[in-house]
Amino acid sequence: MPEISGVGEDMSTATRKRMPLVESVAALHEVRRDEIVITTMAAAREWQKLGKHPLDFVFVPSSMGQATSLGLGMALARPDRKVIVCNGDGSMLMNLGSLVTITAQAPENLTVLLFDNGVYEITGAQPTLAAPSLRRDHAAVDFAQLAHACGFERVSVFDEIVAWQKNVRTIIDGPGPSFVHLHVEPVLDCGLIGFPGPSPERARAFREHLNPAESRRT
């Protein structure tokens, strides 16, 4: 049976602890090797500040909600590489069906990280419909249980930065597909996401590094 690790009894309450977003993104960056990393929304903003890597796919400008589908496609196309998707809770709500598709295809090289701050941070920090303030029962939607119900065999939940720092590499190295629910604090007055450059040029550079032999032929 699938199991959810790191889940406390108060997992659906509004009082649950949250990690700093910047530190939680940095924890991934510190252990990153040659994995493909897809970032979108607030995670993309913070990821860009940590430097550039040829296998970064900064999904900006993005079609909100499509990062998980993009990650699935890359994982299936390149089973020899680990693929990490850094998604937001607002974006996840836009495409919950992708979780079912991911577990149906079951790529062992895919990890989905959900940075859940309860708001649409980039557009003004409006609460999402999964947040306690907009729920009749005042309980946040449990994304970990959603992933579990969709068929993810490996689901983890973190709300403390030290625990996340200690486990991030182990999760990435483990068999997928895996889903990680990270409770993070919203960043106030964060501003808009910095534009990483022209999309065609970034896509071309990404392809050339991912498939150098093919790029030389074309």
C-alpha cells in the first residue's frame, strides 16, 4: 500500500508550521547534480537567484498548471535522467488531473515538489481555494492525500527546513514517481518573476545540452 511519510496529526489545520520558501528552494539547489529541474511561479523566481544550470527549465512565461505535464513528458522521453518539477499549489490546482496521468505512466525518474504557501503569491497573495480561509470547514485541502489517492506510492510532507534539508537528496535518488508536499511561507512584497530571457533561445540551449549529439546533426 502507498504510504505518506512525515505527516502529523494536524496536517490539515491552518496552524501547521511552514518553512521559508527561499531556504526550501536553496536546499534543493545545494544537492542538485545533473537532474533536469523545471521551475514555475514563485519557485522559479527564487531558483533563478541561485545561478544558472544548462538543465534548468525555468517555465517563465508559463501556462499556469502545465509544469507537471511538461515534467512527465521529459521524464518519459529521457528515462536516463532524473526530472524534478518545482510546482506551486495554485498551479497544482489548475491541473490535478496530471497526477493521475503521472501515476498511470509511472516514470521512475520523476519527482514532483509542491511548494504550498496557500496563496497566489505572484498576483497579490490572494488565498487559493485550497486554503483554510476559503473553506467551509476551515481546513486546508490535503495535497499529500490527493497525491496518495491518485496512486503515488512515495509521498512525503515537510514543514521544517532541517528535516527537508536532510531528506531531499534521498527522495531524489529514490524510485519515482514521488510527490513531496512542502509547506512554505508566502513571500511578502515579492514582486513579479524576473524574465529569464527569450524563450526560443532558452529552449534551443536546453535541447543542445540535453541532446548534444542530435544537436550536432541538425
